[in-house]
Amino acid sequence: MRNPPSSALTVARPANAPAAFLNDVLSGLAGTQKAIPPRWFYDEVGSRLFEDITRLPEYYPTRCERQILAKEMERIVQLLGRSRVLVEFGAGSASKTAELLKHASVAEYIAIDISGDFLRQSVDALKDRFPHIPMHAVEADFLQPLELPASVRQRGAAGFFPGSTLGNLSEAAAVDLLRGFGEALGPDAALLLGVDLLKHESILLPAYDDSRGITAAFNLNVLHRVNRELQGNIPVCAFEHEVRWNERLSRIEMHLRAARDMRFRIADRCFSIQAGETIHTENSYKYTARDIRLLLRAGGWNVTGQWTDANGYFAVLAAERIALTCARD
């Protein structure tokens, strides 16, 4: 993540707006390629729009991941271990978590997400279904260092990182995140994560540009959020959702393209954008099976299980922490 310029730090922050949000937006829009990090998609409106996206016919990742979890649950539960604390990163609606809680031996469940209100609603729904499992909703950005409850190390932890969120990060950032998960979860931790696999752009592009326009609304909502929370006056209707396949970098890119020249204000800073210029809002890297295994190993994890759906569109992997050894003199 880029550091904000010093001028960003002197801007008066609107009441109740996260300082990191303001700094990310001000620094991102000041760059040559304007950008807003994708973590700011997920206010309550954005979180609900994303849940709508997961049910779209074009959006295959959620369906594929559910199929894999249902088919391989017995083996997955064995690899995660017994009586562990289940820690879910980016829990959101926690819609896939119920199957794990139903089949795995879970001593405690900790859900982490940046969208606090939405997260608490999700965890409350799970509490009703699994009243015997202690549950905690933690409003936090899992991209930042986390200090988890002592029970995580005392009982041992299993991390759960479903969806394809790892693909939003560059290779270096993904490795750092995986290392951070290991440090937070402890030396004997297990990890279960989902990743989107490389496939033809004819399948990829519609998944990020659906016919009903829900993904477009999700993308544009980040500008509405800037207006709501950062005292912005961006003319959102003057931007268009745009999706690109970057073959060289093996990633989908989401942008917001300006339909005309315009000027707007955020907090007490003024910005301008020209017609055809874009705000880059998200990357979604696509991996080969070999790539993701190497990425996990670089992040301190050994793969213990790997499964794909019938079409090979998506993968779920189980991993264990690589034991640290001290070199002898």
C-alpha cells in the first residue's frame, strides 16, 4: 500500500470517517493512475451488493467453492484438526462458514471483517444456529497486523480465508499477508483458503461485468461512499464501470472511467479528471495450481490438500505452517 503524501495528513478528517480511508483516497486520486484500494468497497451497502454478486449466474467462484467444500468436507475437517479456534479473515456474510461449523470440531469462532455492522449481523445469525460455539465478531482490517485472543495460541488455530480475496493483492503483498496470518495464528496453525484459477477471458470478463449491472453498482458504490463519508461531491453518474483482462499480469482489472472532464472535492481537497481517464479500483490475479502452491510456500505454508471443481475454475487448498528451525553454528 502506498504511503499518503504529507499533504494528505494535514487535511481535516470528516467526523467518523476512518483516517486510513481518507488517506488512501487522497493519495490514490493524486497519483498518475488514479486508484482507490478495493478494501473500501465493503461498507454495509457494498457488502450487500457483493452478496448479490455471488448469486449471479456469471459469477462462478462462489458456486465452485461451495461445490468443493461439500464434496471434500470430510478430508478438509481431518486436515484442520480437532478442537481448534476457527479464525475467518474477511468473513463478510460468513455464508460458507456454517458448513465448517457443522462438520468440524471447533472450540471457538472468531470472524474478522472491515465492515463491522454487516459482520455483527452475520455472526449473530450463526450464534442462533450454533449456540454451543463461542463466537466473536472483530471489526478490523486483516491486511494490517492482528492481535488475536490468547485462546488462538492456547487451543491452536485454523485460519479460513474463502473466496478469492488473496487475488486482490500483488504477489509480494500476498506473501506478506500469508506470513501475517501465520504470525497471528501461531506455530501449529492450519489454513484453508480459496483461490481463483487461470482460465479463458471469455469466462473471466462476464464474472466481473454481469448483464444485470450489479457489479457495476458495486464498483460505483465506492464513489458514493467517498461522498457519504468524506464530504465528497463526485458526480458518480459521470463514471462508467469498466473491466479489463491484463494478459501480461494474469489479472482482471476493474476501473471507473470518466465520461467527461470534471472537477470535484473530497474533504477540503480539489481534484480533476479528464474524459477517458480511469480510477483503478481492483485487481484480481488468477493463478495456476503450481503458482498458488509456490505462493503459499513463500508465505510460510506447506500445502496438505488441494481440490478443484469439475471444470478446474477454482481451487480450495489446505495448508500447515512451515516449522521454523534454527541454524546451527
